Amino acid sequence: MKNISLILAVRRNKTAIIYFFWLFLATVCPNADTHAQSVERIAAIVNDDIVSAFDLRARLKVVIATSGIRPSRRIQEKLKQQVLRTLIDEKLQLQEAKRRNISISKKNIWTATRLLEKQNKIKPGKFTAFLKERDLPRSAIFNRMRSQIAWTKLIKRRLVPKITIGDDEIEEILRRLKEQKGQSEFRISEIFISLNNDKRELDTKRFSQRLIDEIKAGANFQAIARQFSAAASASTGGDLGWLHENVLEKDLALTVKNMKKGEIYGPIRTQNGFQIYRLVNKRKILEAPPGDAIVDLHRITLSISKKNYENDYLKQMKKAKHISENTFGCEEMEKIARVSNPKANFVFEKLVLKNLNNPLRSIIQDLKIQRASKPLITTEGISVYMVCQKTLPLTYLPSKKIIRKRLMRQKLSVLVRRYMRDLRSAAVINIRI
């Protein structure tokens, strides 16, 4: 009777059933095939599912291998809690997908695998071999894949239909773009680290700072965003697209103006967690980037004799300086060059600025029109350059389709965060480590 009572009590609690089952395997079946995972400590219980320490270690290994984070014991300890929270979120996503009758087909897995092969330049059908060669846990990769597929399907079914974008919204953006022509906009990527418990604020902030340190040390921003970011932009490696300074928060707008490409800003405390931003690029609205400029370039090169290099160098450098300091205009440059040295190599070229290599590109980019550059030593001798004309290609307003996609992504990001917040609030989560 005691045993029957125990069983009936266990049945009243699904979580207890799972725990009882694992305990039974660990004590009664130590040599079972599931031994590797079943005897592991339970890292967390998420409603009716378990995240084992085995799952946690496997995912940590994948995260470190794919993101470029330095593999030290200290780093792994820092990452462990956040990786566990990610695994918990994935369990919640899979549970919600199951509750909503979302299924994952073999075709879904096949398509996702082919995409990963393409992204990593792996021959078709060799993904499993690729993982084995690098000693990456197959289960961790495919569990992650399953949760992403299920969550994506769920979002498309439940959230996307709720978003409406009117023609008036699109027209308003087009109108603003016309008004803002020539103003600055920024391409920004983000990583959002959610904070589920205010008591963990300091730990979450430290973890966010650790991610920044790892990115600065060479870790892949996009890979880290895909793995850790709780924002909808995680699926695109954190990319938020091009944003005008007016849509950015005041502090961020003031900061990005003075940031260089690739610089990191954060961690910034928000209502629900911490934000990390990276400036990918900056440009003027409806203006082509400076590097796209087409330049009509004049160049005169004075050769240097190899037999009498020192004397010839001084002689030619003196002539080059004379041309540089006393030439104003392309026609005059050509005339002076011919008089100065009839054997000089005079070239006229039409080039795209970004196709030039440094230091020449920097010199030409900053050179005033119809003004000669300072002498530059090249493989051919000593050269003086002059930009006769600089033309930027025409730019056009983005299509309504592009604007609609941008608005969709912005609104979807808000809904996804709210959805995950509600799932966490309604869940029974017991963290064991």
C-alpha cells in the first residue's frame, strides 16, 4: 500500500514523475545506454521537461567553438548561467510550439541543415561529418535547430498576422527620407541580454561586459548575437539595418556619431535587460558613400634610375615637389609636367575610389579638386596626383517593399520580446545548479 500511495503521489505531479524516472535510471540502471545523460545532474526543470548538465556542457562547447570565445575554465563558468537560460528559453519555445500544434518535419530539418552547410561552405550531405571532425556534439546542434524551426513557425503563425502596416506608414517614411536627405544614418547591430530576475542584475551586467570583452578580443559578434540575444534580430546576427539618429535613444544617438566602424557601445541597462550595440557603418541618407565616388585622376610619375639611385632620387623629388607646389588645375599640371620632364609618365584615369589601395586611397579621398597632391613614392618612382573631377553615383529612395520589411521587423521584435516574457512568467522553472 505504501508503494501504491507513493506512485499515486508521483502521478499528481508531472515534474516529480520526471525526477523520479531519472533517479530510477541513475540507481537501478547504471549501465543503460542512457547512462551518459541520465546520471548527470539536473541543471533545470522547465515545466515538464529537464535540462541536464550534459545538455549544458554540450551547448557550451558549441557556443565556444562557433563564436570565437576564448576557451578557458573561467570563461565557461561565466557563460554557464546564460547558456542555461538560453536552453530554458528553448524548452519554453518548444513547449509552446507543441501546445499550438506546431510540428517539425524531416524536410524542415533537411532544409535547415542544407542552409548551415551553405553558410559554412560544407559540401552537401557532409554536415554530420563536419561536426564529427570538429568533435562538436551533434545533439546540441540539432536541438538548437529544432527550437529555432519551431519558434520561427510559431512566430509566423501567431505574431506576424497581428502586424498591420498601412500605406500611410510607408508614405510617411518616404516623406521623411526626402526631408532627411544628406543627414546621417547608422547601421547598427545589437545583442539583448534579458534580465528575468532583478536580483541577478549585477551578474547579468557582468556577463554582458564579458561578451563585449570577448568580441573585442576577436569573438564573432553575429554568432554571439544568434546564440545569446533575446531580441528578434538574433536570427539575423543582431542586424537592425539602417537607422536615422532620430529613431535612436538620445544617449545612443549622441554616442554613435563619434564611434568608428566596428566599435562597441554598452552594456546599457534597459527595462528588461542589457543592450550591447555595434556600429557596422554610417552614411548620409540618399547619398552614395564616399568610397563609391568616381574620380577623374591625373598622375605624373618621375622614374628613378637604379644605377644612381640616391642622386637621381633627390633630383626627381625636387622636381616632384615643384610640380606639387606650383600646379593649379589639370591643364596646367599636364603642361608643367611636360616642360619639367619630357620623359615623365603622364596618365589620365577614371577610377572608383574604393577600388584604390591605401595609402593612395586616403590621399585621393582627402584631395581637393584641381589641387596637386604631395609627392608619393611608388613602385614606379615618385608620383604626383590631381583629381580633376569627382562624381557620386545617383541614389534612389528605397522601395515600398523594403520599407514594409523594415517596419515588420521592428514591430515583430517588440511582440517577440513580449511573448517570451509571458512564457517565462507563466512557467514553473526550477534551476538546480
